[in-house]
Amino acid sequence: MREPAVYIMASRRNGTLYTGVTAKLSRRVYEHRESLVRGFTARHGCKLLVWYEPYEMMLDAIAREKQIKAGSRAKKLALIEGMNPQWRDLYADLA
């Protein structure tokens, strides 16, 4: 079952951020947390899910990801603070 979503992973509060899009958020976050996929998040220790936004359609999620990536770090921090002011790891909420 597809569950398109845009998400932001962080290394720590106000640390390195990674913005991504996926069809299955819980699986993708698990892959980041366990460093199962080599790349940016594994190199920079981005293991905390700090923000996400679900979508009905993958095309909408992809468009939103591009919008977020084109924005400033300040805008990304505002998204996180608006949904998750304590910077909790939201992974447990997905179960």
C-alpha cells in the first residue's frame, strides 16, 4: 500500500537536515535510522524523523519536496518547529 509523504530527517536539534519523499514513510525512515542505504543521511547521521506531511498522490508529494528543498534552511526550521517544537523523533508515532 502506497502512502506518499514528504519528510525531514535531522542529525540532532538544529543539526544537519535531509528532506526526502517516499511512497512508504515508516519503511524509508527505518532505512535511514539503520543506515541501510549509503548516502547523505548515513554520512551525516540524520536518524531522527522531525517532520513529515502525508499526501494522497505521489506527484503532489514530489512537488512539495521540490518546494521545500528550494526553500531556505530557515523555512525548513519553521516547518519543524510548527509541527514538532521539541524536535522529538516522530518515528514511534508512525506505528
